[in-house]
Amino acid sequence: MSRRLSLILLALLTVLPTVSCLAQNDPLFFFYDPFQDPLSQRDEYGLLHQMPQLNPTDLAPRHRTRLAYYFKSGNALIKDPAYVGALQIALRNNGYYCGPIDGIFSPAVAEAIVHMEKNHSLVVTGTLTLGVRRALHLP
């Protein structure tokens, strides 16, 4: 009995690191990293990051948790300057947007979403849809 248990533990210890490495590269498994989250421009103490320039959306009010954003529609989120600023940052980080981070859903943001949707084989709408939010790892 103990030999069988030790073989099972040994098999788990050899297979588990391989599975976790594969999961990190798979877009289906998204690991939340608070330091890479464009929606939270604050550090773990709730303070703004020390940056040479401040975006207008850095001081915009935000929900305390990401969970609150999951229950809002795309139309409600594009009226939220903090969320649109996070959307602009995510689009800029992926190379689709090069405009200012001002929290305004402008035609340039819609055009960047169109290009992102084409590259990700999504239905091209130019609006904030669930597919766009998932592709950019936004709630």
C-alpha cells in the first residue's frame, strides 16, 4: 500500500510542473497578475505608482475589485473613464493604439479594436464586446 502511494506521489511530482508550464502559455488559463493589470494603476498599498507623467485616468474612481466589472455591459464600461483608460493601455501594450490615455472612447480606440478583432479572428464590430475584453485580459 505504501509503495503504491509513493509511486502515485512520484508521478504527480513529475507531471504537475509540466502541466503548470503548459497552462501558463495557454490563453485559456489566464493567471491574474496585479502588477500587469492596466485596470489597477495602484500598487499593493493603494498608492499610485511613481511615474514621470500622470495620465488623466490614474485618479479616476475605480471599483475595489475586478469582480464588479464582470457584471457590467460593454456600453456601461465605455462610459467609465478608468475602464476606457485601462482599455487604451491594454491596446497600446499590444501595439494597436498610439493615441493619448485620456479615458475617452474615441474613433481611434474603435479603430484599434477593429484591428485587434481582425488579428484575433473575432467578429469585427469596433465596440467593446466580451471577446475583446477576454483577448485583452480585462474584466
